[in-house]
Amino acid sequence: MILEGGLFFPNKLVSVSEIRKTQKGSSYHLPAFRGIRKMQQTDRCSQFVKIPCFITGNLVLDTDRERIRQKMAKFMVEEKGYRIGDLVIDREIRIEVDSRKIRSFADIVVTIDGRSLMLLRGGPGSVVTRESGTIAAARLLEPDYIIPWAVQANLFEAAILDVRKKKAVKYGWDAIPLRDELVRITSDWPPLRLPDDRIPIERQILYSYDTHG
């Protein structure tokens, strides 16, 4: 990984001060790596930095979105009583709008006894402006039913979304339902299926949010 005040090379971490002391012509001569130095100064979350995933234990790229997902996962398990096995990551939604194809992802889907009960997505910036995209994802992910609840979060705020009514009902990380509460409020199963005439509309909404942010 990249450390403070250092540069990353494939097999060695070399500090800027070391490079300055290196003789001209060395493979670590500073001018040859100005682009890397600039990247290190301007992008602390570069492609080289990885962090352990709370859910899988695998190393994942340290991005804004990933930091939010890791916070959500840890919070759900440690504060809300969920089990790691309840949390499914990176469920994919394939969308085609006007012959343009994209893949959208649900950061976490809470799945208990084979039922997708709540979808969570994270991103930097206002949660309010991203609510509709997350609601659309929850309405599209499962072909046979609408996922009843969703959460849109950043590192500091979360919106709890009633997917059927298409609106936020609460705000704040603490408002995310406990595991037992989520099971209780989703006991009337299965939820409604998304009407066929709504599918292209929800796809357009999700496409717009995930391509224009």
C-alpha cells in the first residue's frame, strides 16, 4: 500500500527523501517518477491502496463508495444484530436504455431465509438526491417482487426508504432497523411484484442516477 510520504513501486516502497538521495540514472531517480509522485499527492485513494472487506475478508480497493459500504457492514453486524451471512454484496442489475447498456450494483442486500428484505447503497454527497436511484434499484433487483426496504447512505447520514411507497420514512444511521425488527416488518410475504409497465420507467431512473450521479 502507499504510506504517508512515500511512493509505491511494484516490489518496494520508497520514500520521497530516499529518491532525492538516489544518484541520477538510478531506476529510482525522481524525475522519472514525477507522474507517480503527483498521483500520490493528489489521490490518496489510488488504485494501489486496498483495505480488508468486513464481509468477505478479501482486500478491496479503498474508494469513497467502499469506505461507506464497509461502515454499513460493520454497523449492521455490530450495532443492529445482523449476521455476516445475511449480507450479500454486489448484486448486479443489467440495464439497457436506448441501446446503451450499463451494470448497476447493490452494495449490500440483506437476505434472510432466501428473501431479499433490504437493499443498501452508499455514495458520497447528499443522500436525498440519491434516494430515487436506490428505490429504483430495490424495485428492479428481484424479478418476482419488490424489495420492501432500502437504505441510501454516506459516511455521516442515512435515509431509510419505503420502496413500495417510494419515499424516505426516517433519516439517520440509528434509524436503520434492527434485524429482528426488519424480519417483523417484512413478515407479510411476498411483497408486490413490480408491474410490467413500470419496469422501463424504473430502469430509466436507475440509469440516469448511475450514469450522471
